Amino acid sequence: MSTFSSSFSTAVDLVLTANPELAEIVFLSLRVSVSAVLIATLVGMPLGALLAIRRFPGRATIATVLSSLMGLPPVVLGLIVYLLLSRAGPLGEYGLLFTPTAMVMAQTLLVLPIIAALTRQILADLHQHYDEQFRSFRLSGWKGIQTLLWEGRFSLLTALLAGFGRASAEVGAVMIVGGNINHVTRVMTTTIAMETSKGDFSLALALGIILILLVLSVNVLVSLIQAMENEA
Amino acid sequence: MTRKYFLIKHTLFLFVLMAGSSDLQAESRFITIASTTSTENSGLYEYLLPKFAGATAIDVRVVAVGTGKAIKIAEKGDADVLLVHHKPSEERFVSDGFGVERYDVMYNDFVIVGPSSDPAGVAGFSSVGNALQKIADSGSTFTSRGDDSGTHKKELSLWQAAGIDVLEHDGAWYRETGSGMGATLNVAAGMDGYTMTDRSTWLKFSNKANLKLLVEGDPMLFNQYGVILVNPSLHSHIKATDGQLFIDWLISEPGQLEINQYRIEGRQAFFANAPIQ
């Protein structure tokens, strides 16, 4: 019980004093996860839309594979990216291991299947709804995808949130490819893992509280946007 | 081929751009060292590295993992310097051509900790071999790192010296956690078990709960740290000059003095013992 109350006051202290080290860690966490979600969105949404609308051989297989990849353990993905980026690996010459870029790459790959699969689901439903109109307007494939993405934009925010939640919560991948280097690749989740291993539970829990509050504020922001749209 | 290359390069560039950092052309001078969780968790690096950076303007980035994994990272060329604590593995690293030369840096010692009720009755033992024998005889829970770290290797060698085959009891009273020192101490605290830890991690560890330091002082519990430059002839990107500068500073008089001055709760955590240059 004392751990819970003391970690809560630690969390409040950390936030109120605007602890610079905490700020650095929070900023890096956001930078990495938001970048990953943006890149995954740029690739994943058109991919999901394509799978929802176009009929081509192998479509069902790709959709199934994407859904399964949603369950990929971050630590496995981290290991794969580690082996790719290691100096002994195929992309070793760029020296990207143990940098924030490596962390963005790992999280992008982690989030991509989630965003693509959810987009496919959302747009497939929407497509049924709009199918006749599309045909009567003779909208071509790409134009149709654009229209659907636009019409479904508020539901698609949910896919984005799911991706962001996954990215900001995972520790396995960023620990391996980032290395938890102080001031360079230390993010919230790796700090929590480290403080737990040092037995400093209240600091670890305090960071956990701050992480949840952060994700909560992003979610509240998105609900507000969605609510505003519903009113309009 | 060139087209594929172009694609890879531009995809990577996109990532770097999005990550908003200049990772490809690092703005500052830095080296990466692969090291152990014990040195990182002790707080030594946070004390030591700014002093080195002040003297040379070189930042040191520490990847803290178990000794076994640190050696793997260095073998692949993903670090410039290796600073770990298992001399036989370090010497093999050099003789296999992965490292240039090994230097002694500092030492401290391992200790046996366990529940304050001490069911095996080992408190105050001066011989670690006898203590382990008692723990085994009484079948008291012992949590082992089980992660190929320097501490794990040391612990295994102590069991072997005591003539006890722990693998026979693996999963019974002998429990391998497969994780770091702190995590293993957490498990020991939770299960009222014994474990072996380096002294600095123990001093810094905040979740001691019911655990107490029970056995210390046996010369067999000596814990030596060594530092090695990763061989630049195997990997052309190794920052040999700056890496060697770091090693030279560590084993120089100023570096050694700083190591001796570091305190955890008023106690000296590491004892510098590089041969005088």
C-alpha cells in the first residue's frame, strides 16, 4: 500500500517540478512513438484501403497475415531489427543500432499491421455502404480509396490510437534496438523496466502513472475531435 | 541493385527525418561501450562519464547488459569498448582477435544475501564454499541469474568449486531467473531465497525487503572488472582513437582516483587497481 501512495506523490512531484530528466525521457518517448505511428499510417492506411476495396489474388491471405502480425511479440520484432541493423547485419553500414531511429523503425513495423488491419476492417464496412454510389459516379479505384479514407477519417482515428497505444506501451523492442542509453535512447518504458530492476518500485510506478496520463490525454483529445465532428 | 540500394537509402533517410535526429551524422563526438548492469545500476557511470566528457569532450554511451551479451554486442562490432567482469571470457575475447588488449580497471566483491530468518544458517560464514554447501544441504531456495552474465558465470564456478551440481536441482530449490541482477534480487526478496550479487548493486538496491547480507569477505568472492578496445581491424567503423582515449583515461591516475572517490551511501563501491602506467 505504501508503494502505491508514495509512487503517486513521486509522480506528482516529478510533474510539478518539471524534472528536466523526466521531460527528456517523455519527449523522446513521444518523438519515437508519434514518428512510428505517422510512418505506419502513411503506409498502412493505403494498404488497408487497397485490401478493403480491390479484389486481387492473395488478398485474403494478406489480410489474414496482417491480422496475425498484430500479435507479434515486440521482443521478436526487436530482435529482427537488431539483427538487421547490427554492424554484422545487412544494414550495418549505416550505424543505426542504439539510436532513436532504430527505435522508430522497430515501432513502425510493430504498429503497421495494426493500422493496416484495422483500416481494412473499417473501410470494408464503409465500402459496402458506399458501393452503389461509387458505381453510379464511376469513381475509379484510387479516387474511390481517397474518398473512403476521407469519409472514414474519424473512425480511422481509432486505428491510429490503437497503434499509438501499442507503440508507447511496448518495451521489448526499444530495449533491444535502443539499448536504454542514458540521454540518448532512454524512453519511459525502458526507464520503468530499469527502475523496477533496481528495486525502486515507487519511481517505476510513478513513471507508469505519467505514461498512462499521457496516453489518456491523447485519447481525450481524439474523442473531442470525434465529438465535434458528430455535432457538426 | 542500384535501384534497390536507392530505395533502402531513401527509406532509411525517411526514418531519420521522422525521428527528427541527425543519427547518421552524429553532431557530437561519442563512443559506445558495452558494459554490465552492475556498473550501470551502481551509478558509477553517471558519476564517472561526465568527468571524462569534461576532460575530452567525448560522450560515452553505455549499453548495459549481462557480460555474456555485452561480449556478443562487441563481437558484432556494435560497441567500441567492452567493460565487463569475467576475466576468462575477456581473455578469450582478446585471444580470438575480437579485442586489442585487456586492462584491469577496478574490483569490488560479490556477497551472498538471503532472508533474515536464514534457514540454512550461513550468516557470518567466512567460507563461501561452506555457505553454499549449507544452502544446498538444507534445500533452501537459491535464485540464480541464469543469464550467462559475469555474475552468473562466477556463481556457477563457486558451486563447482564446492562440488555441487546445481543443474540437478534446477527448478527445485535452485531457481534460474534468466534476468538481470536487480530482477533476480526482486525474485529472491519475493521468495525468501538466497542469491549472490555484486556489492554495488546490493548497496543501490531499494527493494531489500526481508533480505540481509549474510556472507562476505571470502577471497573467492573477488570481482575484477576489465576494459578492452574492440579490434578496429575487424570492423573499420570502430572509433579506435576515442575508445583508446577512454581506456587510457580510466587506467590513468586521474581516472583511477575518480573511481576510488565514488561512494554509495558513504561507502566506496569500486576499488581501482589498474597497473601503474
